[in-house]
Amino acid sequence: MTKDDGEMAEEEQKKKKKPCRFWIWALTSVIFRLILISFPGNLNLSSRPEVSTPLTSIRRLAEGYWLKQASMSPYAGSMYHGSPLLLSVLGPLTVQRIQGQSFLLCSLVFVIADILSAMLLRGIGKKLQMAYGLNARLLGHLKSSRDKGILRCGDIAALVYLWNPFTIVSCVGLSTSPIENLAVILALYGAVTRRVPLAAFGLVIATHLSLYPATLTIPIIFLLGYGLDAPPIKLFLQTKSVENEDRSTSSVSKQAKLKPTTGLPFLWKTVMHFVFWVLVWSLWLLVLCGLSLSKYGGLEEMFTRTYGFILSIEDLSPNIGVFWYFFAEVFDFFRNFFLIVFHVNILFLLLPLAIRLKHRPCFLAFIYLAICSILKSYPSVGDAALYLSLWALFVNELTDMKFSYFLFCGYLGISLLSPVMHNLWIWRGTGNANFYFGNAIGYACFQIVFVVESVSAMLNHDRALRKSDSNHREVKN
Amino acid sequence: MATTEQRDKEEQVDVKTDDGSPKIKSRPIVQLGIFLISHSPVFSVVFSAAGVLALLLLPLLAKNTYISENALMPGSARSMLSNRDVSDGSKLVNNIKNFRLNHEGQGVEVQRLIGKYMSEMGAEVYYQKFHPEGNQFHPLHFFSGPDSDTLLGNVSCASYGVNVAGIIRAPRGDGKESIVLVTPYDSINGGNYEALSLGIASSLFSLLARVTWLSKDIIWLVADSRYGDYRPVAAWLSEYHTPSFKASNLVKCDGVNTSDSFRRAGTMAAALVLKVDGRSERFEDTLSIYAEASNGQMPNLDLINVVNYLAVHREGFYVKVEKVVSLLSSSWLKIVGEIFEAVGKVAHKLNPDWNFSIPAADYLEGSATLASSLYSQALGIPTGPHGAFRDYQVDAITLKVSPRFPPDSKARQHDFFLRGAQLLEGTIRSVNNLLEKFHQSFFLYLLTSSSKFISVGVYMIAFALLVAPLPMVAASLYIDGCNAHTKSTHNPAENLKSWKWLGAAKQVFALHLLGFIVTLLPYIICQVPGQHSPTNRSIMWATTSSSLLLITSVTIPGCSPFSSRLHGTNWAVLKSVTISAAFIGLCLMSIINFATAEIGALLLVPMCLIVRPLRTDLRSGRVKSLLRALCSMVLVTIGFPVMFFAISRGLTGKGLVGLSLGGEFWTWLESLWAWKSATYLYIGMVHLPCWLLCLCILFSPS
């Protein structure tokens, strides 16, 4: 955390001077990863519960691949719970040994995934920055067309992603979360750049890999239907009406003819196009999975062993989430009830947030991902890496976010405390499970504060726009 | 601890809510937070003083130990030790003495003799060869748990040790649990006293070989202490838990045949290390208990309780725990003790239920023991071979017995063996009763005498009070710094009000990174070819570190103490971030090793709190400011690790100056990292960066 924000600060100061700074920092981060990859035994990150979960651990993937090679179902033995396609892609790489290091090729794949994610984030950021500048000009806050004073959120987000210790750790620690993150970012990129098939592809793959990105369907539909993030539509209507009043004395202009509508047009055609592509890609995916698992129980086996495993929380080994402790304690006959209660939590939050933030679909996607990362059954720091970098896309809007320093210290303290507590419990034997779980609760609290503060800062930003807009009008009148 | 931290942080939040946002009627907890922060100077003085006072009060708050696990039932069974067992032990000791008189310098033969005795008693015997050098510094192996350091490469037959171990299989057990008894013995130059420990152990072993109540296997390890006590035990444990499947070169060396004979007896429930040394100064036989393992870890308190109970109430030993002797004669501590005693008496008069008064002499004794306990925990170096067991989660203590007779007095020897073996028998019988591993009693405690302890819930209060000012002052400085900065710049484009701290965080991060590199430097310096004295190595270290500091301060302006301008940040924000970093570091350290954190906090907290730019203080010319400047100068001087080391050496009467100090310091640090002490990491990665940052603040322009 220190690092990433340190670098961010650096970047914020330098970004105006030269764009090539970005490439230097990006390259450095790649080199840093490569250096870390060359000490696999010493760091031993892949066995940390914070980094690799039962879903993302590469060791389990290698085990699944081995089982498959031995003509058994990859899901036999309850070791592997990931996608069969990932097995076909990464599996052959796990058996290649280069200079005695078993997972070197896989780590290289993860580094490439990280670079691609960063580039896509940069693309999203550029679009968002343009939209921000455009909106600001339309509302009359920004006179010049030079976009002066707007932070390059794409570069910042990409660097936050590349230099975030969480990303680095999950990349070097051989968890498959870089690939899951890449799929999510790909879906968002497709939606932002209005490449409908790409968005559908990313969404389907991300959902297939880790289920929770299914919630992103709503923001992506908003993105395709309403367009990019913008201030609430009322503001534009007010501005227009002001302009119309100004011009009413003169001859009838084109704009006056436009009747003030109560909402933006929703592009049903694009959305239907998107739904069609989602169906096409899902069918394609199911066929591929079915083919690869045809001998081992087929799709039914896949659904029970992947989605079923995620939803029924079978593995109670400790992680940074809050579910394992609770479900280790709960009585068996209440288990199903509490499973429903815990999972419905996410669903309950979807609709109110969608209504409140429908004018900012990208931000909505960020909030959904952050909430999923809190309420996930097997969370890891890779999820935090994803939503933190998406958050950096909104630096322009969130400049007045409160508690930034407090949150920073909290994330830093928790992420340092977690290995210590784990050591105390598992290795020294002087602590117990409550120590580690207490840390997990602290982490969840900080994430909640982070989400709440982000949302309220965004709403405050909108409110401030409205206020300044009305002031603007009064002055004009 | 996490909750305290959180609460402190909450206060920080609450105050930040207040600043800037529209005026809303705030909740009482928010008001409390605001009140604390707005009066932070007063509260920080009060809390720090209370922290120090609580530390001094700790000997008063110590509770009597009690046996928490009911299954232990110490002393409930009558001892079955017979005179025949004791005479077996005496025979072994005599044989060894005679053997050593006849054969000079034949190391392995003594082990063979012991092995023969063991197998005659009906034990499974095997020998293990080990290589004496094991402690190598590797920066990344700090917390990775016990590793099987397989330095099988160039192992010569010139120097190796041979451990003998015998296992008695329990008649009522299933071979899955065991109790370990260790007697370190140096067969070449061990004194006569050392052989007595073998006598006690063999008396006991002879008994245990025929009893029917054993349900855990007994392992008797005679560790070859030619190369120190710790190493043979560590080598044996490492082989026991993580066998190396590569054949070691040592097997080929002549002497005893050790290949394929290593035997195991399941998980260890407890381990006792027995040593006999020196003559007791007192009238009774003395038993000293050593419990501190690496990084301040302690064995379960129940184990100490059982031994203490049996030794005091059954065998009549004088039991003691190590103490700092120089404190016993210190006058200021005596005065403090007398004050506490007087206050306690007054309180007792006011309310007869208040019984916290203890005599000043007891207080003195307790604080000397507490100081020693704190010191050995803070160093993180185990105080005996029992430390090796703790790395494998086995509870172990070292018992050092000093008899009151000269070593060759035959008549007293019998009685001594009897009592020693009865003590061990009782302890083993108690541990034998256990159904689970030790878990009932405390793991986190400090001893003030062998029968008094301070639990984690009490001593954490002292620490929490000491560090409580840090988040308060950080919050108040943060608010001040932000407000000052907003006033000075009215450029709306730069008005990132909530992100002011990023510049300061960058600086703090850079210096912590520097601290990390400086911490790793000794590893590289040790790789430099050629033989170098510790003094030379310390000079190398100092020059590289300072040149690194120079490079950092050139590349990142603001990181050097002597830069003319601070880059965009004012000192208040920098100090706030520094204090937060110190707070996080201290809280983390208090969980890893409490004693280090407590001592570190005593140094770091006043330094971080008081430090302010020197120039403003000097320019103002008021007495108060000058006094503060003086105080901060003194604290910063003491806070430098080398300086603190020199001062503490000077206090213990070994004053050092100049280059020899560097050499001494290097040797000290080398011992820390060789034992994987987290204190070394703390010094390099928390204390040193915070000290540098304090220096930056001290010399920054206002």
C-alpha cells in the first residue's frame, strides 16, 4: 500500500510533464515482478491463505491437471474447483520445469495478464477522462478545451494496478486471480468502448471463472444503454433550459426545438445486441466445457464442483473473509438457512445501488466488485487489487474523499498484521483462530468504510455540481 | 491489540468527520474523540506517564501461579524411585569418571558407554552425528518456521558431535506421544558437576524402564555439548521432525555407525532440559528455571507451575528465576518500592479489602526478575537448549540444578540424585497424565518470581497507555497540517485537500525502504570474500548505509535531514505520517515480541512526540521552546541504536568508545540475526527509519 500510493503521488506530480514517465514506471513494475519470480522458494507466497484460495491456487490446478492426465475427473479428490478451460490453458504449463522452478511459465502468464489488465484500465481511464472533460465543458465548469486540471485517471489507475502490493503478491504468489481480474477488466473495457461482443465475452468468461462478476451485468447494460459516467441528467436539462432562456429573445435555435425530456434515451438495440452475444458466448463456453469434461461427468459435475463449491462454502480453511469462521461454528441443520442469508446479502445491495448510481455505471461496477470482495466466500487480496485500481479511475470525482489517510493506514496495518496473526496461530501455537479472524473482521470493516466513503464522496461530488450549477444560473440571471 | 488500535483509529476518523463537513450534531463518542484530540498535548503527557507508571506497577500486579490443567495433578502419586535406581545412576557416573581418567580425549567412547547403559536398562538406543555449525543468516528465512538447513556440501569429519538417544516404549501407550529429557554433556572437557546430570537422568531412566503407568514414550537425549548446548539439541530436533533423505557425509566418518538408525516416538508433549552446574551459594540445593525461547516465546505456564510446585513443596529445592542483580542494589527502585508500599498501607487502612501492598524488598526482587524476563524476551535469543523445542511448538524448560556439596562427596550425591530424580519423575508423571497438549494455561506472560506471573491482559495495559498518544497526536497534527496547507495555497486546481499526506507518505516510505535495505546489507557484507574483523565489517556497513542515505536524499528531495526545503509538505503532516508509521510498527511488534515493543516504545514514543523543527524553537528564544529543543536533541541522540547500545553498555560497566564500539555493536547484531530474532528486524525496519524521520523533522525549516 505504501508503495502504491507513494508511486501514485510520484505520478501525480509528474504526469503533467511527460507521458513517457508512465511507461518507465510500468516497465519497472514488470521488472520488479520478474525479479520476485526468480526467488520462488524463499518467498513462499503461494501457500499464504491471503493470496491463494481453494479456487485460485495454482497447486490445486496442477493437481487437477495431473488427475486429468491420469484419466480421472479433475474434480476427483476435492482438490480443484476452477474452470476446466483454465485447466486446459494453464495445465500444460504447470508440468514444465525450467531450471528447477516448476511454475515459471505460469508466473510469466500472470505477469502478461497483469500488463494487459493495466493497458485495458488505461484505455478505460482515457475514455472516462474524455467524458469527464466533455461533461464539465457542457455544464460550463471548464472553459478551455485543454482539459487542464483533469488528472489522467487512466495512467493513475494502470499504475495503481501495476504497483499495488496486493496485485504484485497475487501475481508472484501464483494465484489465478490476475486472469480473473483480466476477464473483468476486459468486460468493462468492451462496454466502455462499445465493443459489444468483447464486453459479452469478458463478462461470460469472468462469470465462468469466479461467479461473482455476474453482478456486473447490470452496470454493463447501463453502460451500453445510457453511455459513460456522467453527472445526473437533470443538470444538463437545467443547463440547457438556462441557455434556452438566454436565447429565447433571439430567433428560434435548434436547441429550443428539443423538448426537455425526463431521461436519456435507453439504447434498447445495443442492449439486445449485448444479450444476444452473451447467449452466444455462454453457449460456446458450455459446449467447450462439456467437450473437455465429457468423460468425467459432464457439465453437471462442473457446476456442482465449481459453483456449488463457491455457494455451499465447503472448504473452511482460514482466509481473509469472514465466512469460514462462521460456518465452522454453525450447527449443521442451520447451515442451509445461513448460506441463503449470507449470499442474499449481495443480492439485496444490487438493486438500491443500481437505482441510485445509474448515471455512473463504471462507478457502480467498482462498488459491486468491492461489495463482492467483502462478501465473497473465498476472498483473496487479488480481489482487493482489482477494486482498488478501479477506484483510481475516479480520482477526479473523488478528490474530496474523506478518511483517505485513515483508510490507507488501516489497509497497511491489516495487511501487515495478517501474516503475523497467522504465524502466531499456526506456527507458534500461542494464538488461536480468533486472532486471525479478528484481523479478518478488521479488514472487512475497513473495506466497508472504504466503500461507504467512496459512494458518499461521489454523491457529494454530484451534489456540489448541482449547487455550483444553480449558483451559475443565478449569476447569469 | 487490534481492537485498541481500531478504537484509536476511530477517534481519528471521528475527528476528521468533523472537519470540513457541514455542522451536524455529533455523537458523544465523536465529541469524546474531538475532546481528546484538541487537548492532545496534555493527554499525551498523561498517557505516557501513566504507561511508565503502569510498567513500574507491574510487580505489584503479579498474580500467584496456579495449576490450570486439572489432569496434571502434580504430586498426587507417591514416588516409586528406589535406592537401586539411584545406585544405577551413581554407577554410571563413576564409570564415566573412571573411563575419562583412563582414556584421555576419546570422545565417542563415552557416548558408547552411555549407550550401553541405556540398552541394558531396556531402551532402544541410537546415535546421531551432527555438524556443529548451523546458524546462518538468511534475510528471508525469518518467519518461515523451522527449516531443515541442509548444508550437506562441504562437511568435514574433523569436527562433529555425536548425540545419544534412548527411547523407552510406554507399556500403556501407542507410541504416538513422547516426553523428552535432555542432558547436555560435554564428554571431552565437561566438569565433574556436568556428569551429575547424567546420574540423575539415568536414575530416573532406570525407574521408568520398569514402571507400568507410562502412557507416553520417554526419550532421553544425551546431547553432545562440545559445541554449545543449543546446537546439538536443534540438530536432533531438526532430524526428528524434518528428516533429510540425502545421505550426509558425516555417516562415512569413523566412530559409531549411525546410518538408518534414527528412531522416533511421536509428537512431543513436553521436554525438560537438565543441567547441573556449580555449587549452590545457599544452604539448600538451588534450582534455576530458564524458560525464554526465541523471540520472547514462553512455554505454557503450567509446565513451570508443575516443576515449581514439586520442587518447592516436595523436594525442598530453592527455586529461582534469573534476575538483573544490579537492580537489587539500585536506590531509586528501592525508593519507588517504598513509596508503593506506603501507598498500599494507606489504601489498606482506608479499605481493608485493598490488599495490593507488598514489602519494598519483594518489590525490588520482583522488578529485578521482571527486568531480566523483559530483557531476555526482548533480545529474542533463547536462554538455553529448550529454545530449540519451542520452534516445533513443544513446551520445554531448562532446569539448572546447583548442589550444595562439592562434586566428589559420595555421601551427599546419593541424596541429591534421589531428590533430583524424584522431581523429574513427578513432572513426567504429571505430563504423562495429559490427554491433549498444553493449552489450558498462559503462553503470554512475564515472570516476576518462580511462583508469580503477569498475564498478557495486565502488561498490555502498560504498553497501550504508552502508545495511546501516538494516534491522538497524529490526528491532531494531520488536521493542523491540512488546514495550514489549505490556507497557504488558494489554487483550486491543487486543492486536493484529502490527499495532502501523499507527499509525506512517499518520504516515509522511501526511508522505510532504505531501512529495509540497510537491514539486508549485513547479508551481503558477510558474502564479501576474505576474513574481516567485526570492526571492519561495521565500518563497511556504516559507509554503505550512509552513502545510500545520501543517494536517497539527493534523488528524493525532502528525505535528507539537511535539505533546504521540504518538498511541498509541511513538517506537521510529515510528523503525523511518521507517528502513524511508528504506531503501526510498534503495534505489530507488540504482537510478535512484546518485550521488544515495550522497550522500543519507551525510546520511540517520547522522541516522536516531542520532536519539532529546531529552527523555529531556537528563533523564538523563549525558555520553553529552548527547553523543548534541548529535550528533543537529547532524545534523538539517545534514540540512535548505536548510541543506545553504547549507553546501555556504559551503564553495565563496560564503557566503549570509537571503533571498538562499532565492532561490539556488529557482534551483538550478528548474534541477533543468527538467532533469527525479530528484534533485529524491528531495529532496522521500524526504529531506524522513524529515527531518521525524526531527524528530518528536527532539521526541517518551519
